Amino acid sequence: MSSSRSTRSCRLDTEGAASKKPHVPLLSEDERDALEALVRPSRLLAQRTIYRKVIHGCCMLHIHHLWRTFDAREDRPLTDYLIEYFPAFFTRDPDLLGDCARALRDCPWHYKLTDDELDENRAVGAQAARFVSAAGRYTEDPQAYCEQNGYDPDASFDDLFPPPDPGSISAAIMHFVEKVQLAHDGLQSMLDDHEE
């Protein structure tokens, strides 16, 4: 149930109680408090923040993986993924505005991004673009890249360009799933109580 539906349910419950009509099922005080807690702005913001962290972490991990496994003969261009994952960053390129608008519209993880979330998407997109640019320079001439940037020439690619930590991403995913599961269980309990 979306937050707007939950908010609407609370409003309808209030209207139902005010109407004093018989046979109108109402929430108990505890159920109403629980439902209102689920749609409290601070809770929704916290959950959305965790969700965006998960999305950006997964996207960055995928970009890193794609860089390591990319085959130009078979794979979509890496820029397609960058635009799909970080459209806010690429909107500064007039030639890519259509692709960015399509990504913002069609990719469910970009649904109703706030201005702050767009700014964050832009910042993470810049980080991804810096990685792709630096990794490209490294691939062209590893020795020169290491010398220019003060790295050990024997360092591995992952030492120079560490991937996002899968453990941190996994922990964020589990944290988000736990929050969603708690909300689901609370709502399911209310619905089960009213079916009896």
C-alpha cells in the first residue's frame, strides 16, 4: 500500500468515525496509530533515503562490473547504462536530454525523484563518470597512469579502482527489506483482524 493510500485510509477512517453510521468498519486506536506511523514523513524520508542508497550502490557496482567484463562486440555501450542509472548527471548534455527524460520516465527506480534526490543522482553520476574516465586512461597506458597519479605500477585494477563494497550494499538492502516487511506485517495484521 502506498503512503498516499495509507494517508487516505486514515482520512476515510476519521470521516467514517465522524459520520457515526452503523456498519462502517473503523480502525482501532492502536491500528490508526500504527497506520499513521507508517506514513509519518520522517519515516517515509528515512525509507526513501535507504532505498536511494541501495539503488546508487547497485548501479555503481554494476558499472564497475560492466567495465571489467565489457565486450564492445556484444554489449550495449557503457554510456547507455550511465545515462539509465544517472540521468540527472547527463542532462547537462543537450544531445542526451531525450535519453535522460526517457530514463527518468521509464526506469522505476527514478519514480518521483525530489530535487535533492536528483542532486544526489547527479553527484553519484559524476562519480561514475570519473571512474569510467580514469579507468579508460588506465587501460590505455597503465604504467603512465600509475606514474601520473602516484600509484604503484604493480597495483591491481581493483586496488586502483575499488568497487563499491557488496557487503555494505547487501546490508542496506536487508535494512530496507526489514523496514518494508515491518510495514507489510503491520498492515496485514490490521487486514486480518478486520476479516474475522
